[in-house]
Amino acid sequence: MPTQTEQTQQVIDTAIRLGVVGLIIYSCLQIFNPFVLPVAWGIIIAVAVYPLHQRIESALGGRSRLALAVFVLFGLTLLIVPSVLLAESVVDAIQGAWTAYEDGSLHVPPPSSSVKEWPVVGERLYATWSAANQNLTTTLERFSGQLTHLATKLLAGAASAGGTVLQFLISILIAAVLMANAEGGRALAHAIGRRLAGEAGADFADLATATTRSVAQGVLGVALIQAILSGVGMLAVGVPAAGLWALLVLVLAIVQLPPLLVLAPAIIYVFSASATVPAVLFMIWGIIVSASDAFLKPLLLGRGLDVPMLVILIGAIGGMMVAGVIGLFVGAVVLALAYKLFMAWLEPATQPAAEVAE
């Protein structure tokens, strides 16, 4: 029987050990913190595209390293080329507008009389638009404060976008490393799952993998399809800066807002600048693109999962509202796991009722 002094010594020793372990964990978190987002995105990308990587590897005769090189080159090209083209398009548009403003050739077309009839903003918009048509310099001076604030926001957004592109470049390289060690990663995920939830832990790890792929297909995939279709339609009818508008459609579709919020101003512009027939066709095209997620999501979201599509969708939207775009995946995975745990908890209560019914 240990004495009171020995018990006190044991308590102190335990507290010191726990404190040291806690300090080590805290230090590790602080050191790893700058890499959390790139690594998280690397894991998501690796999980989402691994089936595609396997197909590429099979097509290349089982040469895994060559397949990884193809993936990295394709991923970097897919990220860098649109970013460069978009940046060039924006810079050229700004330079062209500034040059036209300096030499006096920049001209705002007069508004249509129908603008007055728009609800809430019609009268004020028509007056401002008419003033800009008559004297653009005076109108710009009138709104100089708002324009300066907007320019500052745009510059900050451009800097943030540049950082995001760099982050995704790093994430693609991390994803390639993870896919090169896919079997070891899968075994590690199963080991952690079993440690946390027993034998069912491996199934939970596989469910998290399948849910990540489902969200990538059903949310990001649908958003990408809508952005491409929107961009094609705007290019066909000559909407200026179609690439920038398509990027905005992509962002809205990812955050689960209707692309029509971006397409509606483009439709109004086409009606004011083009003939009636192409304008009507573009309006129909925009409505179809905006409503396409109604039948695309059931096809892609939750496919192959033993979890209702609504659970995945609510998890993705809720996670995005809490943690941004990465929350799309984290929220869907967490809610899917919670759903499976809840159903497993219900099983003992439902089995006797089923046996009685038999």
C-alpha cells in the first residue's frame, strides 16, 4: 500500500508527463499549422482522383511513376493555364479601358428606356447610366470614393487568388506523393479507424473515402459543368470577359447558389446589345444551365453510397457555411459517418421488432 507521499509523487509525475505530452502536441500543431490546408486539399485531391490515376496507370501498362507524372502535369496545366489566361484577360481589359479613358474614346452606350421599369433600382440606375453616357468623367469623379474602395477590394482579392493558386500547386504535388503510397495510406486509415471504432472502423474509413469522391463528383463536378456550359454560351453570344463570368458561375455553383445570379445580368446585356433571336436562345440556355443541377446532382452525388443523397448534400452545404470550400468535404464526411453511427445505434432496437413481425 503506497504511502500518501508516494501517491502525491505519482500524481505529480503523471501531471508532469501529461503536461510534456500536451506541450509536444501543441508544438506539433503550431509547426504543422501552415501546412494544414495544403495537406488537407492534397488528401482530398488524392482520394477524389485516385480511380482516374489507376485507369491512367493501366493504360500506360502499369507504369505508376509515369502515370503520376501525367497526373501532375495535367493538374498543373489545368490550374496554371486558366489562371494565366484569366489574369491576362483582366489586365488587358483594364489597360484597354484606361487607354480609352485617357484618349477620350471610352463611351458608355445610352440606357434603354425599359431600364426605368426595373423594380427598386430602375429609376436610379437609369439616371446614373444616362449621366455616364453624357459625361463619363464627371460621373466617375462623383463615385470616386466608391471606385477607390472597390479597386482596393479587387487588388486584395487578386492577391488572395494568387495565394490560393500557389496553395493548390502545392496540394497537387502532395496528392501525387500520397497516391504513390496509396496502399500504405489506406492501411493507415484502416488502422486508425479500428483503433477508434473497433472492427467497424475500417468500414468507416472506406465510407469517408467514398463520401469524398461523391462530393467531388456531385458538387465540384456539377459546378464545373455549369461553369463550362455558361462560358460556352457567353462566348457564343459575345459577352465581354466570358471567362471571368464563367469563373463567377463556378464559385456560385460551388457555394450552392443558382448560376442565374451571374447569368441574369449577362442575359440583360445580350438583350440590349444583340438581336432578339440570339438573346432569347441565350436566355433559354442560361435557364437550362442554372437548373441543370436538379438532375445532375441525383446522378452524381451519393452514387454508390449506403447513405441518402440528402444527408450528403446537407453535410456539404453546412460544412461549407462553417469552414469554406474545404467544409464541403469535411461536412459531408462527418454527417455521413454520423448517419451510419446513428443507424448502427438503432439496429439493436429495430431487430426485436423485426423478429416479432416474423
